[in-house]
Amino acid sequence: MAEKYEGKTRYQDKNIADGYDDRRFVGSKGKWTHKREKECLEKMLEVVPKGEKILELPCGTGRLTEFLLQIGYKVTAADISDEMMEHAKNKTESFGSNVTFEKADIEKLKYKDNTFSAIAVIRLLHHIPTSLHSKVLGELHRVTKKWVVITYSNKCTFQNIRRNIVAMYTKEPRYSISKKQFMDEVAQAGFRAVEYLPILPFISEEVFVLLEKE
Ligand SMILES: C[S@@+](CC[C@H](N)C(=O)[O-])C[C@H]1O[C@@H](n2cnc3c(N)ncnc32)[C@H](O)[C@@H]1O
């Protein structure tokens, strides 16, 4: 049975969805992060020929959906939040049938085995309780033909240590893990990590990893 957790319900609030891009991706730091994430994503996807269909899950407000379309992929964009996807639909209207949207829960995907050339899972794993990671990675392994680009939050970074101090007051849950734990989780799910790219080594908690299905 699918479980509830804060990161799953929070973005189904219209106010949170409406403010998402402006809270994170404006100002010099926000713009830098957005640009750097696009660079990392494109680098990881060098193994996937342009024109192939990628599942982007979660697509959120579509800031990376738009980018994937611009660089030449076809995209199935999915998210559990209709409120977030509404923004993504508006951003990508001009791409016509190259993009389709679907509501999906990453814990239980309705796609058949080996459906997509690649799956992009950006900024989600740290919202999911660690006890559910194997279930989620298992679903990704089932649905991809070969590749998954995923980000996780590395707990041994300056940003994460600072965030944990703040979280003592806000109680906002965040499931950061060590590199070893992440590598163990993906290996147990049947993946090999072939590329590892922190967005800003030692400082930023976010790490891009390219996984290949074994
Ligand atoms: C931090 S946002 C990231 C969105 C986008 N990938 C980005 O980088 O801007 C997290 C997203 O995960 C979605 N989400 C949370 N739990 C989910 C689940 N179980 N299945 C699918 N999407 C989920 C939320 O609705 C939200 O849009």
C-alpha cells in the first residue's frame, strides 16, 4: 500500500505549488542552482540518444521538463501533484505531442516493465522515508530499459549539516543519507552507479548519479 509522508502531500497545496519556482530558483544562488542542475542532467544523459522518450518523475513545475524538451528528448512528465503539474503544462505548451503528462506515485508505477530509455528523478529521494527507498528504486529498475538519472541528498556536506540545525526548529523532515548508504541501496536494487556528480562538492548536499540497470 502507498504511504503518506510530508514531501508527498506538501506539494499538493496550490500555494506551495504556485510559489515553488520563485522560492528556489530566483536570485543569484537560485539561478546558479537551476543552471548547474541543467548542466549535470545533460551531462548524465549523454548516454541516451536525442529523440528517445524519457520519463521525468517528478516533473514538479516543469523547469527541467522544458529543458529536456529543448535539448531534443520526448518526455512523459509525471508527478503526484496536479497543482505542480499545472505549472509544468503551461511552461511546455509549445512542445505539443513531444510531452505528455500523467499523475503517478513513484512507489507504484502503472508502466509496463522496460518502458522508458531513461528516467530522471530529480529532487525527490530526500523527501521519501529511507524505509521506502528500496521499493522506489525497485520500481525504477522495473520500468527503465537501462538508465536512471537520480539525485540524492548527501548528509556529509556543509549544506546538510546547516540544514539539520535549522530542522531542529522547523521539524521539516529530510531523508539525507551517506554516499555509502546510497551506493548500497542502488546496488541492492540491481543498479550500477556509473557516474557521480555533486553539484558543488563538499558544500551542496545535492548529488547527481547515473545508474545503469545490471
Ligand atoms: C522538490 S519537488 C521537485 C520537482 C522537480 N523534479 C524539480 O527538480 O524541480 C518534489 C516533487 O515530488 C513530487 N512527489 C512527492 N512524492 C511523490 C511520489 N510519491 N510520487 C510522485 N511524485 C512525488 C511532489 O509533488 C513535487 O512535485
